[in-house]
Amino acid sequence: MTLKLLSGNDAVSNAVKTCKIDLISAMPITPVSPISEKLAQFVADGDLDARFIEADGEHSVMSILTGASIAGCRTFTATCGTGLGFMCNPIYNVPVMRLPIVMAVGNRPQGLLDFLSDHSDTMSVRDSGWIQMYVENNQEAVDTVIQAYKIAEDKRVLLPVMMCFDGWYLSYLSEPVTIPSQEMVDSFLPPFKPDHLSLDPEKHLAYGYQVNAENYNMEFRCKFNQAMERAKTVITEVGAEYGSLTGRTHGLVEPFMTEDAELILVTMGSMTGTAKQVVKEERAKGKAIGLVKVRSFRPFPGEALMDSVKEASIVVTLDRSISFGGNPPLYSEVAATLFPSEDRPTLMGAYAGVGGRDVTEERLRELITQTLEAYEKKRTIKGRIWVGFNGGENNKVI
Amino acid sequence: MSKQVEKEMRGELVAEGGPLCPGCGASLALQFALNTLGKNTVLLTTPGCVCMGTLTFDLHTLVKVPQIFTLFENPAAPATGVKAGLDRAGTEMNVLCFMGDGGTVDLGLGGVTGVAERGDPVIYICYDNEAYMNTGNQRSSSTPYGALTMTTPVGKNLKGKSRFKKDMPGIMASSGAAYVATASIAYIDDYVQKVRRAEEVTANDEGMAYIHVQAPCPTGWRFQTKDTIKVARLAVQSGLWPLYEIYSDEFKLTRRPKERVPVREYLNTQGRFRHLSDEQKDLIQAHTENRWRKIDESR
């Protein structure tokens, strides 16, 4: 295991190669096109024994993976933004059929205002029944892809996984990355042998059927939800096992310098790296700041998050997407997690990185100062804070 | 059905008592396709009459083969995945998409031509009942000129559909399908032979096989349920529904009406054409003559 300088796209492709994939289908889309190019090249060179199917659109991509997964294939694709939008309809069918498909999403805004990086694409399908894991850097992208198959294919789960890594910031940024050896991945990830899928003519099973609303439908949906709940345990176990092999352990959430912290930032994705640097510097100056990274957004790890933030006075969420006219996704989840507790910390919510606006150290320091000042004056900031908003102080735009 | 074709059948794979309408043309097309291919077949269907008729509620199905219910707008792409997955496992099975005209000619067109272009060895049968019948008879781009549907009504300003239907078999041939054919449930021997041919072509890995079969619909077309075969036969005899196949770039008529009957005889069997003016009927006749002129010139 040696360190290589790899872009997020190359890192993900190399990770997928180690997972004994049967079938890949993908479309070009900025900023993740190099993933499918690289995988196509691996297949062309004979370095990867898989089928690469060139599709005629993202809708067909997810449909092809659906068919292949029913036929017993381990499958992969990568997309983002509008590509994910075009895929939306078949995306909802995959969890219903309990197909453990893994997809990398290089987060890019939904809608055509820009095509930099935010989470509005994956957040638009957060209720689809896919597990969603947001990663901080290219190494975690590699580790999460490999773990994703083990989580998805676990018989307690059998749900698809989206590995969400910020477009541009990670997909095109080169970082030193370790790709686990084939032997290590082979010992970690058993071959895909689904018991619940068969096209045997003697059994003649039907997939994707309709069920009677009064008899089964709600009960099926309840079962999907229970599988999602069980996924919390599986994500933790798989992360620990992977950690014992590589020294890199990932769980549902990752607390960073939270001990005795007065203020805790709650982040997801690539901004976490910058935020950790700021937290370290503020700690050095004597400010009691900490951070919790939410890695698994679906299932949302309420208990693990609560354990990490319950001692703090202030919790500040940083959402990279907007729910227009409502509360943003991460803020909503954290608010719902904190609310039942009587001595809950004060919660403030910020938009950071929306539409690809850079989340710099300076902007984060400003956010920390602003929220601490408000707290010291015994008040909270009621509206959302727009980090790095042009033309005024952060929260004055509301 | 001839004795020869009867021998070709590989079982009764569609159970009786399904919820399809009496006199349903699509139901016949499904039965003969499945019984010809046999149970070593994966069936894919989309929302539509046949899907509702084969995948019934409460975890029971009428069809005795493995079955996948796909989305309306992706009738074909899942078949690519299924075929690739079966290949990888070393399993030889027919993969049959049995879809209506709405899913094929409108919503799923991109995906259907994608399978043809990639050359995936999948059998695709489009049962063309010439409208969105399961939702109650709304216009599709396969609805013929002049037909009354719920969205091409007859009123002061509109007299049924104002456009002719898409040439779907032509689209498939030019998209790279290895085998393309039209068929009719009134000519079962011809249909069964074409299904068999589609099986051979896909088994030989030559590419996609596409069959476009007319499926008269008593409910939507407004004729008596006993007349389904008569209507289908008149479509062929009038020249409105030519029976042909295209293989290796070669166009071949599989049945030429000795003498074409006027299209009026076909149109008059159905309530959906009742409002047509003489001018409109003449236009359909002229369109048909023109089509046959092209067919004859190309031979």
C-alpha cells in the first residue's frame, strides 16, 4: 500500500476496480466524466473483468443497473447534478426491489444556474431509500466505495448506496491517496451472492410488482425503513472492520476536538477539511471549538450525533443545499435530534458552499465569531446565516 | 393457427382468468409470443394494459415465467442489464420486452433505440393498440390519423388526431436492430414465425429483434369484442398494416394482399373513425397508396 497522488475521480475508479465489479454503465457528466472513462479503459485493457455498457442517458444507466442487479451482478455507476435528476425515476425503484447498487455522486447543484459544487442534487433524492454517505476527502471516497458494497449487500440491509463526494473540490482535486491492495479488498469484501434474486424459470419470481394498499404496501415501506435503521449498525461494524485492516476507521459521524467544546460545527463533505483546520487554530488560541462531521446522512444517526454534541452550548449546522421556503436538510435533522432533550444546546444554522461558493477559513472564522457573539449576548440568530454572501454581513440578508 | 404452428408451442404460460378486457388483441399477442418462446424466458413489462393484466395485485402473477416490472419510460434498458447479467452467469435465456405503444413510441423511444444501437440481443415486442389504453384511451404518437381519443376529441375545431403515426419499425431498422418485423394477430402463423426468427437472431447474438404487432382494442377503438380478428385482418387486407420483415438490410413482404380492399372497410368497423369525413377517408386512402408505392419501388 503506497501513497499515490490521485484526483477524486481517479481514486474512485481505482477503488471500484478492486471491488470485483460485474457491470458498469455510465454517462459523461462534468465533473465526474473521468470515472467512467477510466473504468472503460480498465475494461478495454483487460485489467478489469467487467462489462462496460455505454448507455443512452442516465435514465437508461440506472435501468440497466437495475436489470443487471436482478440478474445477480455487482454494479457501479457515477453521476451528479442534472444527470442524477434525469435518473430520478429509476432511482426510486432500486430500494423497492432491494438491489444493492453502488453509485458515486460528485455533488453538483441541481438546476442550471451553475455547475460547481453543492448538495442540492443528492438532497433531492434523500427520501428515495438510498443510503447516502458524504465524504471529506479522496481517501475517504476510496474507503467508502469499498465499504459501500459490504454495507449494501449485507443481508440485514440490502439497500443501494450513494457515495457523495463534492464535485470539483474532490473530483478534480489531487490528493495523496492509498488504494488498498486487491488481497486486502478480497479478504474484506466477499463475492456478491444474493439469495433474494433469481431468474430461475422454475421459480418464476416477479420483481417490481404492485401490491394491494390495504394488505402489504405500508408494511413493505415499514420494512424498508427498518432495513435503513439496521444499516446504522452495519455501517458502524463495517467501518470498524475496515479500520482494523487499514488503520482508517469511519463511522456514522466523526467528532473532532469536541471534548469540552463550547461551540460545535456540524459539517458534511469537503468543507470538513477546511473547518477542521479552523477548529485547530481556534483551539490553539484558546477558544473551545469542536466539529462533528456527519458521514451517513441516510440513515441519519441521531443518537451518535446527540452523543457528540450534548455537552456543547452552541451547535452550528452548515448546509450545502437549500430547501426553498423551508429549513435545510442538515439543520432540520439536527434540530429534530436536539429538540426532545430539555437541556439542549442552542442551535444556529448556516448555508455554506451553496451553489459552489467557496467555504474559506476566513469565512468560517467569521461565522464562529458571529455565532459566539450572539450567544454571549444571550440570543440566537433566528434566520439562516449565509456564509460568504456578497454585499453585507452574513446574516443581514435575511 | 396451423398444425405446424401448433407444434411450435412450448406450453401454456399465461394463466386464464386475467383482468384484460374481452376481445383484447394484446392478450393474444402476449400468449402466442410467450408460448412460442417457452418458459426459459424473462419477461419485462411496463405500466400498461398487459402489465396490469399479467402482474395482478396481492403478490400473484398470471404469467409462468420470471418477470420484471419496469418504469413506463424505460421499457428496454433493464433488458440490456438482465441480458448482460445472464451472460455473465453463463445462463442462456430469452429476454423479452412486451410493451405498449405509449412506452415504446413516445416515452421510451430513446432507450429502445439505445438497445438497438448497442446490439443487445433482446427481443422487443411492441403491442400497438394505438393509444394510451390503460389510462383510458389518450392519444399516443402511434395513434393513427383521424382517430378519436380522449385527448384528440371530435368538436368544432378538431376531428380526431390531425397527424399520421410514427413509423416505429422504420426507426428501429435505421437504429441498428438486427431484425425488424411487423405482425398481426389475424395472421398467427406469420407472427409465430417472426417470434421464432427473433429468438434465433438474439440467440446467435446478432443484435436486437423488434416486432411491432397490431393489437386491436375493442374498448378504445369501439368495436364489438367478437370482431377483434376481423378488424386485425381488415387492417392487413386494406394495406394499412403491411406485414414485412427487415433482416440484413433486406426488406421482405411476408404477406401481400392479393387485392387491397378500400381502407373504408377497415375504418367503418370502428367507432373511433365514425366521425371521419369523406375527405379524411380519402386522405387515409391516398396515404396508404403512397406507402405501397414506396414499398413496391423499394423492391
